[in-house]
Amino acid sequence: MKKFFLITLPLLFSFSTCGHRGAPLPPLPKEPSTPEITTLFQDFNRPIISWKRVKTYRDGRKLPNPKRVRYLVNVNFGKEKVKTEKNYFLDKPIKAGEKRCYSVSAIYEGRGSSPSEPVCIVGKQPLHKVPKVQVKGADSRVIIKVSNPEFTVEVFRNQKFPFLKPYAEFKGKKFIDNRVNNGKTYVYRFRFSKGKLKGKLTEPIPATPEDRVPPLPPFHAYLIEGKICTAVWDPSPSKDVIYYVVKAGNRTFMTSGIYLTLPECPKKVEIRAVDKSGNRSKPVEAEVVK
């Protein structure tokens, strides 16, 4: 009897639970997300629109291969449609007063997303003026001067087409880029901006920031003659000094400290400060103390 009960027990549980199972889940959507438009402006005489690349299905799941997403740009509500692999579209020239509207859909494995909300632009007369710029590398900065600052200036640094988001923008005659490293070359381009109307870009202008300013020399330098010959000095006031060069007679020594024991006392000792860029200060002659 006990054996029969154990055999039939799983059947009882299966009958008791079959009426309480939840409804089957709906199939997962296979359509990609709708692209999010980020930029629309007039690049000289041509509208350019850009959007974020689609990387998910419309329910938020990640696409297995987002590089295979293509985009369909709908111009003027279906009058023209353009397919592209890129996340931007540079349209043909627009006339002053002409209105153009755009929406974008994503296509993944043959399935398309819902189109984005349409965005529109009205053409304006192109901005023909170009910034007249001087670019100069200095110590840990690049100095940019504009001689005709009629509009806001957009700065592009080490960027290539499409020039959508500037590295920086400024008004006035001068801009200093402090986010640089000495010895590294940066390539700049500039254009005027008047809201959604952009002018032509300048030619690429390279600049290499460098520290060309020598440090201040050390001071209160002494050569102490005795059983041990020692050169001693007060440090240079410059903060970027990393070592000192000591010329003792015909021999040269290097030290990061502010004193140096010499094998013999020469007639003359000169000390120079050296900064992190290799610039040397003027020499200071040590005063002999016996």
C-alpha cells in the first residue's frame, strides 16, 4: 500500500497544479529601438542631421550585433528616402527660406523601428566669413587668437568629418586650451557659428605646446673647502625643477638634492637648475668658504 502511494504521489501533484500555471509569455519583439536624433543644423549651405546609434531592441534588450543596424532617413515626409550605415546624413544644399523635415528609422535583420519624431529646419543665407586665427603652443597650453571675432567661434581639436560637436566654443578674441600635454601635437580647425547656421571651416592648424621658459637659478651657493669639499645651495624658486647640474672645474655632476660632495675642490663651481622640459637656468657661481 505504501509503495502504491509513493508511485501515485507525483501524479496527484501534477493534477493539482496544472490549473494554476500562468499564461504563456508573449514573443519577444524583434524590432530595433527608434533612433534618437541629436543634431540638426545648416553646415554652410547643406543641412546635416545626426542621431545616436541603435544598440537595443525596442524592449531594451541588447542587439547581438549592433554593427549590422542600418538607418532609413525620411526627407520631407516621404518625398525622399535614403539608406545609410552611418549615424548622420548630409543633405543636398538648401535654399534660403526653404523648409526641410527629417525622421529616421533603424533597420535590423529586415525589421524596421518606428520612425523618430520629425525635426525641421528652414534654410538661411550661408555664413561665408571664416575666422582669421593664430595658434601658438606654449608651456602646458595652446593660445588661440582671432582677429575678426564677429560670431561665436567653434573649436575642433583632432576631429574629422562630420564636424558635429565642437571641442570648445568661445566669443571674443582669445581662447586658451589648458587641456594639453607638452610635446604632443594637436590639430585645430575653427568655424563661425550663429545658432543652427555654421560657416566654413578653416584649414587644419597644428600646435605643439612646449615649455621654453628656463627656470630661475638657485641662490646662496657656496663651496665649502675643508677635509671634504662640498657645494651647497638654496633651491631654485621654480616649481618644475627636477635636478641641478654642477660644473666643478672640468667635471660635470647631476643631483636632485641641494648639495654635492666633490672628490676634490676646484677653483670654480657653477650650478644650474634644470626643469622637467630640459630648460636650464642661468649659472650661479658658488662663493668659496674656507
